[in-house]
Amino acid sequence: MASSSSSSACKACNEPLILKVSAEESETGEETAVPDDLALSCGCHFHWQCLLDQAAEVTVSLQCPSCGATLASSAQGGAPISTRYINEGGVQEGLDILPALTEEAYLSTNPKARPARALHVMVAEGDVAGIVALLADVDSNPEAGVTSMELLPWTDPLNGGRSALHVAIEAQQQEVFWLLLWLGSKAPVQLFPVTVVEASEEMELKRNVSAIVTDVRTVKDESGRKPSRACYQQGEPWVSYVEGGLFD
């Protein structure tokens, strides 16, 4: 792969291969610039976002959008696109950018999936406050084009068709697990721990069972696996939730 020093400008926008950081975002309180140099195997360089902006084209052609050189190691689907990326964190050699391009290409043609993907990231991280804020935001913003009741059972085609509940179980995020069930299932209140009910009341998270079209407990991933099956695969305490009737 050609050295990053062989190019000083992005092939897409012709701007220097840096990312300006505002004074508000900078740790020093002053405007700074950090490297943002994505080098492809052909020797062409791009800003990270500039290449992602052409994801739909690149994922189909598997070619450099500037010089047309083949980027994938083979013509088979899923073959890696190896790059070198230099940013504020240092140098990443052999970085496969295909997953990021595939995700961006999907989101560019399915804009409603952006908040859904964001939800799944927050679920995996256990970000309860972020989840609550995101769901409230889509319900209060008609331009979002999606509602919380559509987000909660949404399945991710880029992650084996998993729902948010699948993700919570596999990431061992119990607090998020109960939150998703509280908002997205018709499970009886008496099946929830007292602490969960009290926390939901403190956060003013009202259940709207009548608005639930798809109960999150019933959603299957691409392999036909319901969240209850994922619980069995995780062992305790997840198994006890299933055997306690939570998924009946």
C-alpha cells in the first residue's frame, strides 16, 4: 500500500487530509486540526467521510471511485477492502473498511434505519438515558419518519436480523433488557421486578400496550431465534426469566 505521505489532498474534495476541530470540541480549548487520511491499496487518499459518501458506488463496484482500481482482495462478496487509516488516535494498518461502507450504503438507501441502528448501538452499550431520549425524539419529530413502536422490534439486516432485545441479551445489559420489555412488550406488570417498575415510574416511562403492534418478545432473527432462545444460550440469570413466564 502506498505511503500516506504520497498525497496531501483528498481525491474526492481536494482538501487537505486533516479534520478541523472547533475550540468547543477541542481538549485545549483552541481550534486544532487532526489527521484524517484514509489510504486505499491503489495509493489514492480520502477523508474517511468523503469515501463513506460514495459507499453505495464502492460496495457495488469494489473499485476506487477516483482511479477505478480494484480494491477487494477477491471478487467474492464480503472480501475485505484493506486500507491504512491515520487519525487522531494514530495509524491503523490493514483496516478493513468494507463493513463501514456496507453499513453506510444500506443507511443511505434506508434513512429510517439510522435511528434504529443508533438504538442498537446504545442498547449494546447499556445507555439507558440515550435510549429514552432517542425514543422520545422520534415520537416528537414527524420528520423522523419512524416511531418508537417501529424502532423497538426493528431487526438489523447487517447483524443477523437481531432485534434490540436480542442485542441486550447477548451484551448482558439487564437494565436495557427490562427497559425494552417495559416499553415494547405486553408482558404483565407483575412479571417485572419491583425495582424496574419503580425506576420506570421515576423516569415517567408510561407503557402504551395498546399501541404495540409487534411485541418485542416475538421477534425472530435471521436464524429463526426468538429472544427467549437467546436467553437460554446466555445461561443464568436469563434462563430464569424465561422459565418465570416472562416470554409466555
